[in-house]
Amino acid sequence: MPAVEEISESLIRENITRAVGDVFKTMMGRAVAFDAAEAVPGEGESSAPQVIGTVGFIGDINGLVYLYLAEDFANQCTAQILGMNAFELKTKGEAVVNDAIGELTNMVVGSFKNALCDAGYPCKLTIPSILRGRNFCIQSTRLAERRSYRFTCGSHRVVTDIILKSGD
Amino acid sequence: MRKKILTVDDSKTVRIIVRKAFKSYDCDIFEAGNGVEGLAVAGKELPDLILLDITMPVMDGVETLTKLKSDPLLKAIPVMMLTAEGGKEHVLKIAKIGVRDYIVKPFKEDVLIEKANRIIELKPLADGPGKVRSILDSAEILIIDDKPAIVAQIQEGLKHTPWKVHGVSTQLDAAEACSKQLPDLVIASLTLPEEGAYSFLRMIRANLKTKYTPVFALVVKTEIDAQHKAQEAGFNFVVTKPIDIVDLESRMAKAMNLDMSGRYYTMDDDLLVLRLPENCSQTGLAEAAQYLQPKLAEAVDAGQNKAVLDIGGIKALDANVIKLLMQAMQACRDLAMQFALVANAQLIAECKGFEDTRGWTFYETYEDAKANLGKGAAKAAPVLAGT
């Protein structure tokens, strides 16, 4: 069973950067840039309203990836993916945004973990879930590796929080 | 026949994207949120294609695929995976169960359409449901010919139409032009080097967006073998040189499936006007006759009960013009519509020379006919000889 420590930080960073970039570009035509400034685990947590997509993967390596978006930006992304205007989106309610951000996260995490699979760490995805709120903190167990990365998409910030653990 | 496509995905977002991607094609989209629902819909609708996700609640895509392939009724339905699960081993494992294609999310709608079209033949909807294009609408015409004089001749001949006629001299230029603006019809010279017209035809037929675009071949009239070869290759029509522009225009309009009635019929206040154009060919007369009954019915439905039949623009009277006028007058009588005839002095004189038309009464201008119809002159207006 491979250990998480075998996976280099650069492999994680490169894969998540490519995954976020591909998904935002393909689904919304938006360019995303990696923010080289050191990200602190948990920095996606904000006092502003957040929509956070979560998708896990299980197998030789287990993991959980959180994709943090400000609520306004999550609404914009959803409208763009579904070809809706702001009014249509408002009438559809939060469920539509939750589903779209869940799927966006699913694609990002799928792309990220497929690269891990091809690098010799077979695993499969779990079903997405959504967190909404502000001023909350996600903590990981001591046995898990945690990496946070920050990206910019125009004037918006996207944060990925990756928690990895060796498979049982 | 309309194609049926079933999308099985727990994400409503993906199902909306799929529906949006296929909306301009002649197909029905069915949705299911998991494998159990998917199998039920597949059994009921027997779709032509199933788009299947893997990670779903209740029943995942792998189990769904396995069940589909073990069901004698459903196993022949082609399945295309549309999933974020894309590790090489995973793909190979699923491919062994039997899928026709595999798209890893994120995906572009174009890619989805292109891959689906390789499995089932998708037919684009013309211009959206219900909208019929007319001879009065703009259209993009592309001519591929390395002889500028031919391009100029066609442009000149069609300048009275609302069509935009562009000329390019090579197959490569044509491909570039198509990438910028999809043409409504293409005319390609068979004398282009290296059988460029045939290569272009293959290219345009291979592209889903242009596969139904009419392509005419252009060749000298005496090149009989080349004409046969072009017909066999699948050109929609072979235009021969010297070009009969009137006939070409009519063929083009028909190939573009345009409603031609606007060329002959107009509404003027409460009047239906049938006006034959100056260059009206025998094909044109046939077209005018074809639209006669529907346009009269349309006028009656709109509460209009007067018609002007104006042949003042044509150059000479012949049996087919007379036949059309007789049909039109009889139809007006059947519908209790008042009508008046308009012709120029020469045509009126010609009418006096035929037994059947000798008794017809004409106005020399449209304005006179319209004014007199308004006064109820129709009672005294033209009558068929012998009636």
C-alpha cells in the first residue's frame, strides 16, 4: 500500500493546478491562475458567505478535496455553466447552485485523482456534497497530509484544500 | 425519425448541459438520476444512445452498464460514458464491459455532439421549430471557382436577391470561409485543381454542422461524364455552363428549402396580390401555381376578400400564364373573393387574340385595379369567357 508521503508536493500542486485550470476553462471559458503566494491550510474559510464543494476519493490512497468559492462567484459560475441569467438563477434557488458547484468540484477532483491513478495510486470518486456558510473551520486528523492552494479567476479567489491519507 | 438520447447522471447540471448541447438537433432527451431510473427509462423508451455517468447513488454506472449488457432487449443500445472517472485502468475495465465511447469530464458540448454523431446520425434542426425561411430572407452563398468571371456572373445574376454571394478561388479558402461563416449553399467548380470540389464536398459532409448544406457542382454543359461523376459523388445539383441564372436561382431556393411564395404573393392592406415577376420562367409559373391555394386560404383566414392578379411585368403571354390566371380566377370565385386583372397594353392585345381570354377585362395599372376593387367594381371586373 503506497504511503501518502511518497506523493510529492509538486505532483499534488501541478495536478490540482492543471485540474482547476482545465475545468474552469472548459466549462466556463474562464482562465485561472495559480497564486504562488504561500497558502495556509484553511485559508478558504472566510467571514463572507461561502459555497464549498467537497468530493472524496477512496482506494490505495484516500482523500478529500474542498473547493471554496465566495457565494457571489458560485452564483456567477452556475449561471455561466447553465447559460442562465441572474434572474433565472434567482428563481431556481440555491439547489441549482449547489448542484452546479458540486459537479464543478466533481470534475476538478476527478481530474486531480485521475492523474494520481495514472501515477500508480488507484482510487475512485465519491459523490459530491456541498457546505454553505461562513466563519467555520475544517480540521483534519493528524495522520492526514493537508495542502491548500490559492488561485485567482479574474477578481475572484478560488481555494482548494486537499486532505490525503493512505488507504487502509 | 427523431433520435432518442438518455442521459443518466445524478447531477442535474450535467443533464441540463446535455439537453442544451442537443437542443439544435432533431432528438428527444430523456433523463435519469441514477442507474435504477436509467434502466427503467431505457426499457420503456429504447433510446438510440445512452450517456452514462459512473459515480451515482443507488446504482452506479458500472453496475448499470453490466445490467444493460446482460439484458437481451437493451444490450444493443450504444452506451457512451460521460464521467469524471478517467484513470487508465478504470477506462479499460469499463471498455471491456462494452461501451462505444468514453468522455472524461470536463467536456465541451461540441465534443459531446461530435462523438454522439459518430454513433447515431444527428440531424440539425433547420432554424428552430416552426420557423420557415423565405425567399425574402438573407442567405450566405459561397462560390468556389478560380475563374473570377464566373463568380462575377453569378453575383450579378443574383444581385436582386437578399442573398450574400461570396467568391473564393481555392478549396482551402473555402474551408476558411466556412469556419468563419457557415454557408447556406455552396457552388463548387469541378475544374478546381486536384479535384478540390470533391475534397471540399467530403469535408463539408463530414462536419455535423454542414453535412446537410446543399452543395452544387459547376461544370461545362458538354462535360457529360463529369456531370455523372458529380451526381454520383453526392452533389445536390449540377449547374451547367453557360449558366441559366433564373433556373439556378430557383434551384438554389429549392435546395435551401425557402418559402418562395413571397416572390409572387404579397399583401397590400386588405388585398392579396399575385404579381408575376419580369423574368418569370416556367419553373416560376409552376411555383406561383403551387402557392396559389395556400395563399388564397391564408388571405381568407385573415379576413381579406379581394385579390389583384397582376401579369403586367411579364414579357409575353403563353399557355401556362393563361392557365395560372384561369386557376386563380376560378379559385377566387370558389372563395367568393373579388378580383381584378392587371396587364400592360401589349399583353391585353395578345389576350384579344385567344378564344379563352378574349372576354377578359384588364386594368392597365395596379393602382387602378386597387381603386376600382375598393369601389366594388369586381362585379363588373373580368369574367372568364363563356361564363
